[in-house]
Amino acid sequence: TLFNALNEVELEEVIFTVANLVNSGGRSVLGSLEGSRRLQLARLNLLAARRAVEQSAFNSAARYANAGVELLPNRRRWKDPSKELMLELSSISAEVAGSLSRRRDLERWCEEILCRNELTIYDKLRAYICLIDSMGKNDCPDQAVDLCRVVLENLDCVFTKNQVGRDEEAMSERLEAIAKIEHDD
């Protein structure tokens, strides 16, 4: 197949074409694939979603991320070996929904992540940042600040109201910095 014939550099150049061809196979074709092949194609969709985000093609990014999730087995999405892939696809989906002002989708993807007991607070940071940002943009700044404070406390960063005040932007910046540090490690 075309996907298998391309090296990493070549695939990067035609990622959208390859992902679109894979995804156009429909449920009947994709449903017959074995688990390891489905994971490989879900990773392909993750690469396409990331690339689309880099190009600010958010609708396309949402499509690729959703296609990647659909390739993962329903009952095993949050278990190894697909757990990290599911987390990344879900996080991208939440971020893209926020960029597209699709609040319900954002909340659904965040809930998908935040309800997972097996995930750490660090795994959940991107979802929390999406929710805090959405609350701040949707006339709920007090809720955004309260949620941000709770998340920061769960990260052992305790601030008094006098230190931070009700400045959601300052707390969001601190939360994003923590997320970046954790992601870079």
C-alpha cells in the first residue's frame, strides 16, 4: 500500500492525501482491520491532525482526530497500547473544538479525558486548560479562576487570593507553563 511504501519524510509531505485515502475506506473496510493495523492508521490520523493544527486547518484537524479515535477499539481505547494515542487524539479534539468555538464538543472531549481515573493530573492538563479558556471566553471568569485554582492546588501550587487575585490570565499562563514543562519531559 501507499502508506507502507513511504518513508517518514515522504509521508510528511503527503500526509493529508494518505489520511484521506485511508479514511475514505469506510467502516466496512476499516472494521475488518486487525488491532495493530488499526493502531497504525490511528497514529497516521494523529499525524494528520497535528499537521492540520499547525496550518490552522481546524475543521480538518477535528476530522482526522475523530477518525483516529474511531479506529481505536471502543472497549480498549483507554488501555495500553492505545491509551496514550487516545489521550493525544482527545486532547487535540478538545483544543480544536475550542478554536472552532464548539463549546459542546469541547466539553464532551474534556469530560472524556477528565473522567478517566487512570490518568494523572498532568495527563489531564490540556483538557483543564481548554475548559478554563472556554469558561473565560464564555462569561464565566469566576468559574475559570476557581477551576484554575483547584488544578494548581492539585499540582501543589497553592496561591492566596492576594497573590493571584482573580486574574485568570496569570493563572492560565502558570498552568500552561506547567503543562509545557511536563510535556517536554
